[in-house]
Amino acid sequence: MSAAVESVRNGRSALDAIEAGIRVVELDPAVRSAGLGGAPNVLGVMECDASIMCGATLRTGAVGALQDYFHAISVARQVMESTPHVMLVGEGAARFAAEIGERKGNLLSDEAKADYEKWIRAHVPPDLANAWPNVPLSPVVWPSAEPETAKGTTCFLVRTQDENWGGGVSTSGWGYKYPGRLGDSPIIGAGMYVDNRYGAAACTHTGEMTIRAGTARAVIAYLKRGASAEEACREALDDLRYLKGGYLGPVIVHVMDREGTPFVASIGLKDSRFYWYWGEGMEKAECRKVLLL
């Protein structure tokens, strides 16, 4: 986070601040939900997702199921800057990452690998384990549908001194997921959306739900109608409560109005989480509790 704060203090753009901040997180093996040290899919392969958005132009870039590259956020930004596209996934995303010279390597840390192997031993029946990995995977991934594995995204929402907004998210996604699964992080309007005119929003945890509800874009629409950050967040959470069927889990929604006023709340969590907010010229930092609604 300090890298992003310093970037804003030095007059860099919102996108520069977001990329600088998230790159640090992506290289930290202690962060178990993004980049190096994140959770692999059910086959033990790391697949990372990321997106970035400019609030002044509504330009966006995203990558999904990116393997073997440390900085998904930087690849996402270059998708926006260097191609006519918004999103690249899988082999195409990896090919593009190689073209732009992004750093390549093994993202599965020793600790993450050990946790994965422990999880597989606990959740894969012996008959499937004997033939692993040439088995049907859909029954195996269901035990991963719990808050401790189906969660985790790094979200940055930034407003610079020139009042331009930027948003960025990066994640290794749902731990032990089915290969190729995409959550809301690379889906603009589901997991993240920013608009200079109204504010910014980002989501974490159960992306399957925020995709169905278009949560991040819905928040911006509520702000456009004149809702406060708190009102817009509560409306979006009410939308999520309306969902029926499918997998339903916890969701955290982060909202900031055009003045930079934050509100963060969740549904489905048993215990609260915390988020960081920098304000007043980026000189004041506060750790605030996520409200449980």
C-alpha cells in the first residue's frame, strides 16, 4: 500500500499508483490470495486474474487464468494500453505477457504447495486419488466452496489530486477451483468499476454472486442516482440477497463516492475484516472495520 501512497504523493496517475501498489502485493508470499503464494487450482496450477480501469475515460484492461507470470495487474494494464481488447485469458494472456517482457516464474510458494497437498489428501477420495489427476474434477471442487478457500482479492481504489479515479484488482482466485474458473476480478462491472463522475467500487469473496448481480456497476448506478456511499453499498448488498440458487457465499463490497468518502460492508461473513483508507492528502492512514450486514 505504501508504494501506491508514495506514487500519489509524487503526482503520478491513479493507474500508476494502482499498478505500483498491487505489484508489491503480488510479490509478497505472505499474501495468500494473489500472485506469489496465492492458492492454486485443484490441479495445483496457479491461475491469476486481474483488471484495471481508468475513471476519466472508462478504459479497462483485464486478464484471466494467467499462468506463470508474477504481475497480472501489469499485464492487464498493457492489455488496455497496447491492444484493442479489454480482456485476454489463458494461453493468449500468457503469450501477451511474454511479448511485453513481463516477469515469468513459479508462483506456487512452498507454503502454498504444502497447503494444497494437505487439502487434496483431506478431500480427494482414495479411488480418485489413485487415478489423479485423470478423474472427473467437478465433484472434487465442491469442498472448496467455503469462506476460507472461496475468497481473497487485492483491491485498490484511488483518487488522485487532479480528482481522477482508478481501480485495480488482482487475485489467484478461489482456492482449489476448477481449472479455468474466472471470478469477478477480471469482469469489469462485476468485481470493479470506477467513474470520475460518481465514484468507485470493488468486491471480494464470492465472485459468482457479484457477476450475477453486476455488483460494482450497480453501485456506480446508485451513486449516479444520488445515493451516498453507504446507501449505494447497502442497495448492492440487497441485490445480492435477492439471488436464489447456485452457490451463495460471503461478499464484501467496497465503495467510495466522488468525494472519496468510503463505506465497506459485507454479507455472509461470520467475523469482520479490516480495510485501509488513506485520506487528507494521503497523509492520514486508518485501518477500518468492515461492517457485517
